[in-house]
Amino acid sequence: MKNILIVGLGAVGTVFATFLKEYGHRVYAVVKDKSKYSCNSLKVDGIWGEHTAVLNGITDNTQEIKNINFDLIIVAVKSFDTENAVKTIKELVKENTIVILTQNGYGNYETAIKYLPKEKVLLGRVIFGSKINKPCYATITVNADDVRIGHPENLTEEKKVIETVCTIKHSGIPATYSKDIYKILWDKILYNSALNPLGAILKKRYGELAENPYTREIMNNIIKEIFDVCRLNDIQLNFSSADEYIEFFYTKLIPPTKDHYPSMYYDLLSGKRTETDALNGAIVKLGEKVGYTPKVNKTIVNIVKALEI
Amino acid sequence: MKNILIVGLGAVGTVFATFLKEYGHRVYAVVKDKSKYSCNSLKVDGIWGEHTAVLNGITDNTQEIKNINFDLIIVAVKSFDTENAVKTIKELVKENTIVILTQNGYGNYETAIKYLPKEKVLLGRVIFGSKINKPCYATITVNADDVRIGHPENLTEEKKVIETVCTIKHSGIPATYSKDIYKILWDKILYNSALNPLGAILKKRYGELAENPYTREIMNNIIKEIFDVCRLNDIQLNFSSADEYIEFFYTKLIPPTKDHYPSMYYDLLSGKRTETDALNGAIVKLGEKVGYTPKVNKTIVNIVKALEI
């Protein structure tokens, strides 16, 4: 059994913590404010059944767990908290520790390796849908695909990656090793960047956005700009052209999720900060870095930020 | 005394009709649906006092007034109805008739001269604020400047323009002859294009849009694109650069109107079609005509149109 640390007990962190602990690992969690987690046990329900677990410890002070030798640290905070989270766990990363970043968007790996050795940082693309009902209690609503795990530059010993994937998989969370994790993450960035901000701004479902000719034009332009930005930055995508992706987007990706509102919609509704900086905002930064301003993405980011305040 | 026809009895048309009739002219009105105007008399109140008038006729069928020799026709419909309105009055425009278009935005003159002789079509920049309380009853809330009237290419005999301006002025509506009417209209297009759609999308007042750094950036980009579009189309503006206008916009234009919501905001709230096609939408068309897509304006137009449906 392994020593595992979960950073952040949101909708994703609660699922990882509960399943891994229930399987038998020693699981700890770091949160921002421990006083919100007075619950004795974590609970997860939904499409994968009912699960409960009492963690070995929940803390908001890493000094309390600094002597534990963690095999695995799963960072499950929002993308805008990645840098803080990585700074927090820096001293906990030992010789044998593997870190998985599960956040949305672009820039999480790039931020993490400013503080941690590259080969210790894996990326996980999480695409099951879960929501937090109250602290310690999450519901899993949908699973679009396995959690994909890999190293963006394939710098981690393969055996070690596969072992990590197995740890997660055996706990009951479908997971797969991926040698193409970067491309796979970019698939999600494309999808989320096209749909999330518009759904949040206009309060519309994915299907409505796809049907309306005006939002369709905006989404197409967002996608085209992302392809331009990636080409200028030598970032490889799973699709050879924007048009190829756009076709796939409307025919394969939207239909099964057409009734969904994006998480960003709920974020704005409840006055929370959105992950726009890691999605369209990251596209703008990547573009501007090479002298190209993706104006549609920039306008959309500005509107979301104006609504955040 | 003159024969005058008002096309459209909205917030602007009702004011013109009432003042001109009260002064003693023979005033008729064409509306879309006569049955909505069962009122005996028009009424206007607000900053210019109380005024009432019984028009010589309100009709939705120009056949009924085709034998009247109109000296002046004031078109006061929304910009998206300009083409229909002009087609409707085409047969009423005689040798001595002068037409004034009072609509917002770009493209009204260009549309009108497809059907009417150029030299008969004057433009009027209306910048008093009035709202329609119910059919036949309007309130004037603010007057930013005289109604400016002129021919965009100065093709109408000056004497005739001045006579028309005097007709309006004597009736009690402040009006001035302008040799630069096109530039003056563009001032209003700049102002409205920057503020109206964003205020409508975000439900924010002019002052809030100017204070928020994100909406400020969008507005600056909208303005810069308009200057680009005008330069590429050889359209002369009153300002030598976007920066000069931007400075004037924030320091002089916004402060006195900071508590206003744009009319487009009320249009969207009440499920009405907006005038976006004559503002940012016209900018997009003018740009695309010369091979340049103003992407910020286009994105904003698409969002407004998605909200209209």
C-alpha cells in the first residue's frame, strides 16, 4: 500500500481521495482551510456506486505531514491555484515521489516544472464529471473517457508511469497510460475553450451553442485561432487542421453532451473565479509570446473577466 | 406652412410629429400598423415641456396620402427598417420633397440612395434622448446636442438645407445645419459601437464599462478597428487617430453619461431586435468589403445576435 497525498478536495480531489483510501492506501489531503472539513468521512456517489472513506489526515499545514514519504501526490486544485499548490508540496516531493497534475487547460505542467524536477511531474486528463455537493461529498455524473496519464515529454521511466496508472485503476477509477498526453490534453483545451466561455456568457447549453449560427461562427474562430497559435508554437495536435477538428467537434463531440452547461457557467452564477486563464487566456498568452494576438479568444476572455468581477 | 410626413412614430418620430404639427404644419405619419394608434392626439413631455398635437393623418397605407405634395419627409424608423421605409415613401417623393434620415449608424444614406435621388436625401444626427411610454406618448429625457442636419456629400442646394433646418428649429427642436454631417454621424457611430453592445451583453452602465479594465480593452479594440476600417475605406473622421478619440471618449464623452444603460440593453431586455447591424455590424461589412475582418467587432456582433434570438 502506498502513501498518497491529494491536494485539494474539490469535485475531482474528493473522488481520488475516496477511491484510493477505500482500496487500502494511506491517503492524506491538503486543503486551503481545514476548518471546512470537519466531516469524519468522505462520500462519493453517482454512476460508480456509493463509496466512503476516512482519510489518514486532512491538513492545511504541510509541516504536519513533511515526514511522510509520499509515493504519489495528486494535485486536484483549480488551474489558477496550480502555482500555489506546487509551491506548497515542493518540500514533500522526495526521491520516489510522483506528482500528477489533473487540472484543466494549458500551463499547469509549465508552471509545475519551475519548482519540481521535470521527470516527476505527470499530467492526468480527467474527463469524468463530478460535482461537489458539500465539503466531503461528491457525486459522479458522467464518464466521457478513462483518466489518461502520461508525461508530456515522456521523460518519466515508463515502468513508473504504468505503476502509477495501475494504482489509480485498481482503486476503481478507469485510467490508461498515454504516450500522447499533451495532444490529449489539447483535445480537451480545444473543446473547453470553444464551449465554456460562450456557454457561461450566454447562459446556453452546448447544443444551443452548436445550433446557433452566430455562436457557431465564434466557436469556429476560437478553434481556428487555437490552431494558428499551436502551429506558431510548434505544439502538436491530434488533428491536422482546424477544419478537421471542427467537423469532429460538431458531429462527434457535441451530440452526447448537448444538454450540458459548462462548469464556467456555474462558476459565474455562483460568483466564483473561472478557469479562463488556463483556457482561452492561455491561448492569448501563447499567441502574444510569438507576436500574434488571437483577437477572438482575447475578446472572449475579456468578457468572461468582466463578468467575474 | 408645409406638408410634412413622419415615417415611424417611435421615440424620435413622435417628437418630430408633435412639435412640427403644434407649430402649425400639416403633419401626417406612416406607421406599420395603424390599429396601434387609436389615440386622438400625440403627447410629448420632459425637458422641453408639455406638447400635444392632433396629426392630419396617421396611416399604414401610403396610397391614402399619395396625392399630397410633401415638402419634407422625416424617416424615424429603426436602422434595420430603413430599406423598407425608403421603398414605402419612394412614390411620395416629388420634385420639391426633401427627405431626412434620422437613424443611427452607418448605411442608411447608402441604402436610401438606391431608391431616391441623392440630392434629396439629407442625414440628421439626433442625439436628444427620448423614450416612448406608450403609442402616441413620448418623454424627452436629455439633450446632448442640437439635431445636426446636412447632406453627406453636400449635394443639396444649401438654401434648401437651411430652410429645412429652420423648419425644424422653429418648431422648437434645436437644430443646426452641418457641412460635416458624415463626420458627425461617425462620432456617434464610434460612441455607440464601443458602448452599446457591451453594455447590452454585460448589463452594465457606460461608467462601469469605462472603469473595468477588461471592457476598457474591448472598447479600445473596437475603436481601433473602426479607425482601421475607415482608413481602408477612405472615410474621414473628426479625429486624427484612434488614440486621440480614445482619450476624448474617456475624458469628455463618458463622464456626463456614465449612469446610462445603452438602448441596446433595453432592446435585448424586452426581446427586441437591436441596431447592431448599423453599428458594429456595418463596421464588419465595411471591413470585409476591402478584405479586412475586424475580429473584435465581429465577435461582439455575433454575441449580440446570439442574444437576440
